[in-house]
Amino acid sequence: MARKELLGRALVEKFASEHPVTDERIKAEYERLKAKSGDTEYRARHILVNDEKLAKDLIAKLKAKKAKFEDLAKQHSKDSSSVRGGDLGWMSPGNLVPEFSAAMVKMKKGDLSAAPVKTQFGWHVLKLEDSRAVDFPALDKVKARLVSQLMQNDVRQYVSDLRGAAKVEVPSPAPAAASGVAPAK
């Protein structure tokens, strides 16, 4: 096992030395992540339920000021954020499912979603607590991390390609008489 592990490491090290991550790829990945992150982050609350009717009822209660958002989240939300009154903390829209993100970025501070937002997880009632401008870190601050991530992806793909191209031959079982085992009836 130790020999196999050493050979595996040597193969990965050889691959890494022969296929360095180029500055062009690093810059492209940096720009992709920067665009995905955007220049604003949001602090929102949500109540996640399985039923559209319930979500609409919750919105009606909130608009009529018959209940506090935090209390309804604790009582009705199936999300783990329910214990915090639905508070999701600060987040980038690029890290959220598209439907949720699209609804959230259209809202202003203090707004409640006019209608429930449907995602793969269920129906969301949203409240935007705040938003703020965010500065993406400079390339030189994150370059080492980007190189590491890109190399890990390259190695993962290389290993996957090797496995896909490998031909595994399984020897056919020995005849029952030659193995000394009587055939099953």
C-alpha cells in the first residue's frame, strides 16, 4: 500500500510539474470569480416552506403587521436558519440559486417579497435587511489559493481521464473441478 501511495504521489507531482497553471488561466479564473461575486453583498432573512399557499398567508400576515418575521421564521421555516429568525447573514448573489438571487437583488433595504419565490427547495418569503458594497480582494492576495484550486481541478481531471482510459481485465473463474470445489446444484 505504501508503495502504491508513493507511486501515486510521484505521478501527481510529475503531472503538476509538466502542466503548471498559467498566468492567463489564473487571471481568467480571478475575473470569473470576481464577476460571479459582484460588487454588492446582501443580508437577508427568509422563511422556507413547502406550500405556496402558506407562503402567501405568511406574506399577508407580515404586510398586515400581525406577526414579526423572526417569529414566523422560527415557527414555519424548514430551513436551518429558522433558529436565527431566518437570518442568512451576509452573502453574495452569485452563491445563491438563481431564482432567490434574482428576487433578492431587486429589493431595497427593509423590503418584503411581494410574492413567494419558488426554488428547487420550496417557497421562500424574503426580507432584505441590508446591502453593502464589497471590494473583491486583489489578485496578488488570492493568487496562491487560485493556483492551488486550479491545480487540484487539473489533477482531478487527469486522474479521472486515466481511470476512464484504463482497461481492467478480470480473469475468468477457474473451472469447478480444477479448484477442488464441487459445482453447486
